[in-house]
Amino acid sequence: MNHNHEERTMRNPTFIHSLLLMFALPGLASAQSPDKEIAAVSKRVASYVEAFNRRDLNACAEHFSDTAEYIVPGSSERIQGRSAIREALETLLKTDEKFQLSVAEQRFRKVSQDTVLEEGTATLVSESHGLERAQYLIVHVQQGQKWYRDSVHETAVATSPAESKLQELEWLLGDWTHENASGSTEIHGQWINNQRFIARSFTVRGSNGHELIGRQIIGWDPSAGVIRSWSFDSQGGFQQGVWHRVGERWRVKVSAVLPDGSVGSEQRVLTPETDGKLTSEVVEQQVQGQLLPSPEKVSLVRRMAK
């Protein structure tokens, strides 16, 4: 949920997006084909991603063959050779732009013992340009004992405002937990409906053995130009919220109907931390017009996959 940035320095306005496509995250290398060449290419892709994420220019350039080419989308222009690609990478990696790349629908196909094709759909989220998506085709060739990117070709795909806006909330995905003497909370977030919505399921267990289960759907409302959420729990209560970003924080204004029919409202501030933590603080809470004492601030921790 965050970000904003400067102008791009490259002439082609889609060039940063295009070039980033060469740094695709490794997908599942065709689960049905444990071929050693495909497995080697997949590892090589992972190596490239690590180098790019730490902005290691030399390591990135080393992943391309001497005669590699990059075809600029929407034109016949080609960047030819490792040296030229390295220059383009240097321009990109010197910027202060923050971005994150993910790949879906990734497929590998072995053409020969020393040639593997990789295709997929890449999604790039950057501070200044939101979400961009492209379909790509990369030709990997083996030279000596290593695999190199020899040709990269991509085609931009239009993205919807909903995808771009919701990508700011991508940090909500995954598993989050909180535990203290009063009980525990577990939350799981995931994309649904072709990444048009975020679904979060939650379980709250009290120290007295009581359990509350619920589900929240977060989506973009194009008519009002805001992010909304709808929540429902196992006791019959439901809520509707509107999300606004304020700097690095998100303020969620919620109206609720409780199981007994009474109505309430709440303002909550969510702050994502860089160390895998999420702070949730209620700054105002009312039921039937009566102001309630604010509960303690809660810190949730992202549970890492084993």
C-alpha cells in the first residue's frame, strides 16, 4: 500500500517496464516435466532476479549472451548485444524507482539440448506508474556450462484501474498472526477473481475458548474512485469500509451492523512495517452513538512459509 516517484529518464515511456520483463521471477518449471535443462534454466532465472533486486549491474549483464537482443515493444527497435543491454540496465538501475515484478502462467519448453523457450505473463508494480503487465517470450541458450538469455520479446497488456489500485495493498497477502494473553488472531490474504479482489479470512480465538470466524473482500469501486471492503463474521455481524492512504499508512473508515441489530462505526489505521510486521490501531470506535474506549494497538507478524 504505498508510493510515488520522479520522471523516467529513458526516451521510450514504456522502456523501464519493458526492460524489467527480462528479470522475470522463476515460476514452476512445468511441474509435469522435471527435465534437467529446464530445471537449470529456472535456477538461472532465479539467480537473475536476485541480482536485479539488489541492483547488481554486473551480475545482471552476465546473464545475457554476447549477442543477446531485446526487442522494444510496439516498434522494430532492437537493443543488440550484451554491452548495449548493460548500458540500458545501468540507466534503469541508477534510478530511485521502487518496483516489484511477479510472473504468472510461466511455461518452459525445451527446443534442443541447448535451447529452452520461456513464456509467461509478467506484472510490474512501480511507485510512479502503478501496475503494468506484459506477455513475454525469452530464448535461453546454453554456452559452455551456463545458460544465457539470448532473445527477449514482450507485448504489453492493458491493465484495469482496479488491478493497479489494489496492487498497493499487496502486502496484505499471505498469513498474519497475533497472540497475547487474551487470545490469538490468524489472517490469510489472497488474490481472487483474476486479481480484481483481495480476499482475507480471519479467525479470532479468545482465551475463554470462544472463536470468531470471518471473511473480508477488498475491491476497487470505479464509480466513487475508492477502495472498499466488505466483511462478514460467524456471529452475523457485517461491516463496510472505505480505505484511504495517508503517507505510509492506511486509514480505514468502517460502518458496522452488529448481530443484535445495533449499529456502530470505527476508524482504524494500518501501518505496514519493513520487518514483516503490521500495526493495527483503532483511533475511534462507536456503538449506537456512544464513544467507546480505544483498544490497545495490535502488532501482527507475517508467518513465513516453511
